[in-house]
Amino acid sequence: MLTNDIRRHAMRKRAYAASRSMTWAESAKRYLAVLEAAGERARPKLSLPVDPIVTWSKAPAIPELRIGHFLSLCDSTGMLQHAVHCVPDRAHGYCVDDNARALLFSCALSSSGEAQLSETMTTRFEAFVQHAWNPDTRRFRNFMSYDRRWLEEQGSEDSHGRTLWALAECARNDADPSRRRWAAALFKTALPVVEEFSSPRAWAFSLLGLDAYCSLVAGDLFANRLRRLLADRLMSLLSATETKDWVWFEDLLAYDNARLPQALIQTGLTTHTPTYVEAGLRSLGWLMSLQTTSSGCFRPVGTKSFGRLRRKPEAFDQQPIEASATISACLAAWPADGGAEWPAGAMRAFAWFLGENDLQTSLIDPDTGGCSDGLHPDRPNENKGAESVLSYLLGLVEIRQFKRTTTIDRTRPASKLVRGALDRPIATRTTQGSHFVPIPILKPPDLASAPGPDQGRRQTLQAGD
């Protein structure tokens, strides 16, 4: 061991990662939890409604919205993909994925009461999306070099679905009526090809877009038919793959996982289809049980898990996109049944950014709004690229909006009202108590290394700085 530097350092890093749940701070939290549980047992039981604000009373303070780093990644073309530390990296150019996320962020600001981006900035993202549309292939291109040359004739199915989602939110929430009409027209033009797609995440992103679009154009027969078709495809995947121990749509876990149940939940609520809602809640609860450690912090599915069939997820490398998707899915689940575990799960995922994670290390710069590209076994990734900063900012906007809403209206959403709208009760969950069953610290991973490309997702530098 003394002469084998690689093996010795690997052992040191594994030991460090495995011991994060045993630090003084984590031990103190366990003692506090035991004392609080004992106090709860001693108190008389009162029948009071669950208040998500009380649920969050011990959560970290929610930061102010800062967009300095976000703005530094934007230029006259759009938003650059990557950064070296916090410095924009022009070598890797742009992609429609990140510019669609930036457009989603702009729309989220418009609909949440936050200070909005400038008209020029929002239009720049929309122009990138418009230029990405290839009428010859009926698909969106994805990658563009820094000198504004498209590097492909069409992008992945996932990037197409995410762009549709951004267009639909733009059609619903953009501040300018002309841009809303543009977005609705391009959404309708680019939608039909989705029927040929085979990617479950592309279906989910498209469903999230259809949820917004159909709220505006309720009479679009094709859009409504496609929405049912894509939701039924997800239901078929879940039915074919689900077992007692594996409540998921595929035989593996990959990226942006929580978007699949989120799409079913939102579609089920707006189309009054209880089976969609119940399936979404069931699969999201299972996913959350895998993403909650024995110490109670959020642990997203690590990139080293990608491609591993029916295996519990590896702990590293953890990426911000998973936390952002989980926040959205949990907040979408809360109106479905009013369960207090959903706001708590959303806050747990958001607290991951702030340091409630395996390494007890904050991933954000509160002054600029920058966010590290991930969490390695021994340190945060020092790079702060577009996907990461947008994942953090989108999650922050959702958390801030939810807190404002629930502060104004302290009553929880009455599940019986939702169920009445669905015409029949949603099936009761089989697990007693909380969905989120903590799992122990998994077998420590080997030395951190950059992951290879996964199907349907761009190759990134985000796992290795």
C-alpha cells in the first residue's frame, strides 16, 4: 500500500466518502432527531392539517435569486454550454438543450413574480431555437460551434422534446403576445414527429410541453390525441417493467429521472385520469426512496449508475439536473394528494445544492448564482456550466414561488377536491407513512472519473473538471 499511490489514494477517497454520514454535524442531527421523536411521542396527538411551511421550518434559508453567472455564459448568439471553473468555455460552443432551458428559465421568471430577464435576452434564446429548427428533417438541431456552424442535421429525440417543452411554456408565459404566437406556431409545427420517437424522456418532455400547450389550445385534437398516446406509452413501459422491488419505467436509471413520473402526474391531473396520477406517484415515491440516504439527505442517482440493469444506484458522480427534476416532480405531486412528504422531498432535493449532501459541501455561489457541475466522491466539480446553473436557478425559482404561495394560502390542497375533479379516488398507496424510505450508504465507488456518453444525452465535461 505504501508503494502503490493509486490504490492508496483510492482507498482514502472511498473511506472519506463513506464517513460523511458520521461527521459531528451528522451525528448531532441524529441525536436531535431522536430527541424530537421522543418529544413527539410524549405530546398529545392533535388533528391538525399538514402545513408545508412548518415542514420546511428547519430547512436551510432559501437564497436570493442571483443571475450574474448565468449572464456571463450568454452572448449575442445564445448561452454557451460549458465553463472552465466559472469562465465561459467557447471551445464547446452552444446547444439547443441549454438554450431551451434558458427559455424555460425566462418563462419561469415571468410566471412566478420574479424580476424578469430583458426582452433582448429572452428573444436571443428564442432566436436560437428558431434557427435550430431544420424544416428538411422536421427536427431541431442541437450542437452549434462557437463560430455559429451547426454540427449536425438533427439533434437527439430528448433535445427535441425539451425544446418543445420550452416552446409551450413560452406560448403560455412569455410577456410579449407576438412571441407567444410564434412559440405556439413552432410548437405545433415541430410536434407531429414526436409520435415516431422511442425515447421515454423525449415522451416525458413532450408531455410537459403538451400540458402547457393544451391549456391554451384545448380544442387541438391532434395534440390531445398525442398526449394520451405518449402517456399510455409510459404506462405500458411501467406495466411491463415494474416488479415489487423495481417500480420504474426501464430496467435502468439514467438522467433526468424524475421527469417521467412528473409527466404522468401532470398529465393525469389535467386530463382527469387517476391511473396516470397513481402511477406517477408510485414511481416517484420509489425513486425518492432510492434518492434518500440513511442520514436523511438527498442523493441523486450518480452517473456511474447509468446503464447498470436493475441495480441500486451508485452514489457518484451526482449532478444538479437530478435535483432540479426532483424538485419539480415533488411539487407537481403535492396537489395530487396533499401528502406532506412531497414538499419535504422538494426541499430535501433543493438543500442538496446548499450543502445537505454526502460531502456536506455547498455547490452554489450565492453571490453570482453559479453552481458546480456535480459532486465527486471527494469534492465538488469546480466547473460551472449552463446545465448546472440553470438546474439550480429553475429549482430556486420553483422553491421560492411555492413558499410564497403557501405563505399566502396556508391551507394544504384538499385531496378530496382533486379526487372529485378526477371523478373517482386515486388508489391508496400501499406503503405506510412516508414514501421516502432511507437506504444505507451504498458501497463506496472507485476513484472518480468522467462518465462516458449515455444514450439520448449529449457528451459533457460536467463529470470531470
